[in-house]
Amino acid sequence: MPAHQRPPTADYLNLLAQGEVEILGRMPWSSNRTFLVTCTADGNEIQAVYKPGRGERRLWDFPECIFRREVAAYRLSELLGWHIVPETIEREDAPFGPGSLQRFVAADFSEHHFTLVEDHTHHDALRTICAFDVVANNADRKSGHCLLDEDGSTIWAIDNGLCFHPEPKLRTVIWEFAGEPVPESLVDDMQRLAADMPATFEDILSPREIDAMQKRAERLARRGHFPVPDPDSYHFPWPLV
């Protein structure tokens, strides 16, 4: 659906929060149990991606309920004004228990970061995702987590569950811009976030995680350049796509 024809964000959020959830099937190639669902209310329907907490594999370095980090990623995207994460909420009464519901992006699934980066017209959008991942401390930005929607208007950043750890864990495929200046508009947004972190995350992230996110935003804005990978650390996710 073209961007100018999409319902307002509030409509999507209302359907995710209030709509009747019906399981359509399990999403392929997911390490955790992830489901494609419909959310229906008042004659309106959207598809969504449902990640129940019960379906998560335990991780040694992240706490339980990583689905809440999907919600935090959406809130961060909106707070910065970048609008690169599809609408995402936490839903308690979903079919398999509490989990995240994220609007499903109808995309050209033959495209991913490694194909998109070949087209220079996508570079500004990919720089935005790159900056987002630095601030969110994304430990798992695979190539397939960058989705070009069907009308080619937006590159969406999905699968953001492994974010917001207080210790450095950045693992991403987006290193093409390493050492380049961060666009001034992104710097301004990060400075605003660093100067005044609202209470947006207090219900889903720990005080230590929020403080670390604020410091990452301040550091990237102050340095003004995208980070360069440490040759002594493992800085790519697995698998890459």
C-alpha cells in the first residue's frame, strides 16, 4: 500500500492493541517462535508479527522477555522522529500469552541490506538505521532485517529484540559508513535525546540500560562520525542475512 494511502499510525496501534488476534502460521527461519497473525476490529484488519515471551530461547546475556525490546525499539524510533521501526506494542492477552505485536511490513523480500546498499539512493535511509543501531546497541542487525516496503518508499528496521544491553555489543552488517560523518539532522535528534531522556522506557528497560542508551546517543552526537569496528572484536551477526 503506498505511503499516502496508509492509515494513520494511531489506527495501526489501536488495531494491534484492541483487535482480535488470529494465528495464521509460524514465521519461517526464526530462532524464536514467531507467528504471523491478523488483528481485526470494527471491520478493519491488519497483519502483524507476534513474538510471545513463551517462545523465546533463554540467552545468557539478555534478560527474559526480549520481546519488550522490540517495543522499546519502536518507541526509540518514534522519539527520535526517524519512524523506521513498524508500529509495535506489548499485548498481554495474545493467543500464547504476553508478547510483542508488530505491524507486518509487506516488502520486496528479494531485497535486503546487501542489495539495497548497492543503490546510492538508499544510503541516507541506511545511515539512519546505522545510527539507530549504534544508539540502541543492536547486537543482531542482519541484512534481512532491513525491509524495503512494496512501494519502495521506506526501508524498515525489524527484529530489534537484541538491543539496549548496557555493555557494548554492536554487531551489524552495516559497516559501509564507518568513519563517515553522521548527517547533521541525525546528530541534532541524538543531541535532543541525550539532553532530555523522557520516561518512555521506564516500564520496559532497566535504569542502567536507559542510562547507557542516553550516553551512546550523546557520544555518537559528540564524535559526529559513525564508529569504526574494533578489529579485535566480533562485530558481525550470524548468520549475515
